[in-house]
Amino acid sequence: MIAERIAEFICETDYDQLPENVVSMAKKCILDWLGCSISGTQYPPAEKIGNLIEKNNDGWSTLPGTGLKASPLLAAFYNGASSHSVELDDLHRKTMLHPGAAVVSAAWAAAEHTGRSGKELIAAVVLGYEIAIRVAEAVVPSHFNFWYPTGTCAIFGAAAAAGKILGLGKEEMVFCLGNAGTQSAGLWEFHHEQTMSKQLLAGKAAMGGIISAMLAQQGFSGPGTIFEGQHGFLKAFSEQPRPIMLEQGLGESFKIMDTSFKLYPSGRHTHGGIDLALRLRDRGVKAEDIELIRIKTYGFAKELVSIPEPYDPVEAKFSLPFCVATTILYGHPTLQCFCQERIEDEKVRWLMAHTTVEVDPELDMLYPKFWPTSIEVIVRTSHIIKERTDYPKGDPENPATPGEIDQKFIGLAGRVLGRDEADRLLAEITKLEQRDNLRALLN
């Protein structure tokens, strides 16, 4: 059974077997998750879930940025949702999976609950990303027709990470994976209305992973054929499943190295356009000289982020015309850019009205291996200025620098906790492997 072989890999892989670059990447992912989680406490999904938790809880696990503690189940639920609220959490490009929101939320909550070390957390995160990404790779692309991978696939990674923290044996880990798959859920329908269900799915994936691990620890059985069974995950969630992706090269390299980091607080499919808009600014293109902006991209981006005239901050995050317009006018987009005042800015609205988004068949053929975007800008002299990118900034092929990731964290955490506390947390995560007990790391 596939689950048995994966369970064996999880149980037998520890921190000392991880290459240095993998450990370094895991710490970046943890730092990135923490910044998003802290900043996400200021957004409505986290606020509403926090209200629910305050009435139904006590425990050791931290809700970063709130000063509150919770049971590991509710902490994972809250942190999964909050870290997915800012549109800045990490992702895996080929599967559109956001692994950190579920995996790190589950691993951190379980590690605090049990008093585990930084090394144990790092190993659990690496293994969680490995399983979540592999499961997603096994069911895409037809999975996208109905299912949101962060809800459906990340729960396996959250379960693997939590199970590793709890020290599950092989049979228990099989149960854990089986019950994670049994809970898997997450329909795409939320996108049509931009509702809070998106954050709910990330939170439920994190919590479902811990539930699976804690039940397995008690001998609560789960199906060993959860992946390949007649009524298992692969057949239910994909028209053309690829079970080979679950095991091929397992242990030879680590999927966490394929993680992309977001530098702009908007839907990832807008980031290529933002990168190109920043290039245009660097070339001296001024908004007042522009007559027309033609954005060409792949079909899925056209479907998800082509809102021509957003009317609220959530829609703005999924509008290529808005993201490109505000970047050309005002530079690097920050959280503060996605506000009603900016949406109603006359200059922004004029540029959006003179922006088109269309599918380029050539670019569409390259997706999802590449996430390509091109821009043609026609200026008043009738001159056409062209730019193109195949990889948004933050992808492994176009990586964010360590300094950019650190500054992103300081910006996110500092706005909630203050600069001194953000600096302290950055230093703590930098030396995370030296910490014997994760309790009290977060105040």
C-alpha cells in the first residue's frame, strides 16, 4: 500500500538526515508563515474565528500576534486561516498549493502542545511539505476543475507533520494519513464571490491534520488504501491520477525546495504583471504617457485574476488591471495599497479602463510549468514598449533574496507587534534548530 511506504519514510526521516539547504529553506517557510499569521490577525476571517475560539478553549498552543493560547486543534485552525488571509503565504507553483498555511500551522501547534524542539519542528515541516506537494502533484491538473488544493491536499501534509511531532509509529501514521484523506475537502466555488471560505479551508486542513494525528495516536484506525483504493483519494479527486508522483524519488530530494514566496499581497497570478509594471517604472514609463496597456497571460490567470474594475479590497487582490495600474502609478504594492481609497483613485481607475487582459496561446501552452505574463504598453508617441516574464519574483527560478524575505517578515509582524518584537522573532527563527523547547518562543 502506498500509505505504508509513505508512513515508513515519514517515521524514518529525522532532522539529522536533512541537507543544510533544506533546513535553511524550512526556516524561511516557517518565518514566512509566522509573518503572514501575525499580520492575518488583523483581517475579518481571523477575527471571526478568534471570537469562536475565545468562547471554547484553553491550552498551550499560541495564536501568534494575539497574546492568546489555545488547544492545538483550535490553534491550528486559527493559524491556518490567519496565515492565509493576507494573500502573502507561500505556494507551490505547479499545483497552486499553499502548503505553509496548513502544514506549519499544524506542526507549530503540535510542537508547542508537546514541548518539542526546533529541530523536531523543522523535520516535521519538511516532511509535511513533502507529502502535501506530492499528493497535489498526483491529482492535478484536472483536480482544479472543482477542488482547491490547499483544502484537499494540504491536510495530508498537516497530518504527516503533526504525526511526526507526536512520534507516531508506522501503523499509526498509516491511520493518520487514512483519516486525513477521509476528511479532505475544498470546493473552488468560493472564488466566484471572494468569500472567507478560502481561509476556512486552510484552517480546516491544519486542524484536520492534527485531529488525524491525535486520533491515530490512540489507535483510531484509518484506511490504508486511502490513495489508490477503489473509493480512495486519487480516483475521487482526479480524472487522470498519477500515483507515481506519490513515491517517485521519495527521499532523494525534498519538495520544499520548490516553494515560491510571495512579495506582493495579491493573488499569485497577478505577480508576473506586477513584476513587469515595476520594470516599466524602472524604464521611466509614466502613467500620464500611457494610452493602452495590453496584458497577455495564460488561461487560468485570465479566469482567476482578470477582474476589470474591482469594487472592494478583496476583489482588488485578484485584479490584474488594478495591480498593474497601482504599481505603475505608485510602485511596489503593499498591504496599504489594497484599500477602498486606492480602488477609487481616479488615476488608477483611468489606467484600469485602458487595460486589457487576454489569453496568449503561446503562453497558455507553457502553463503550469511556467507562469508567464507579457505586457505591451502603447504610449502617446504610438511607441510600443514590451516586457515579459516566465517566473514571478519569489519562484525558485527567480528567487527572493534572504534580505527580501526578512524584510517581508519585519513588515508583516512589525505592524502588529512592533519592530522590537519582530526583530526578536526573526532572530529566534534564524537559530530555530538551537531551541530545545518551542514553548515561550511566542509571547
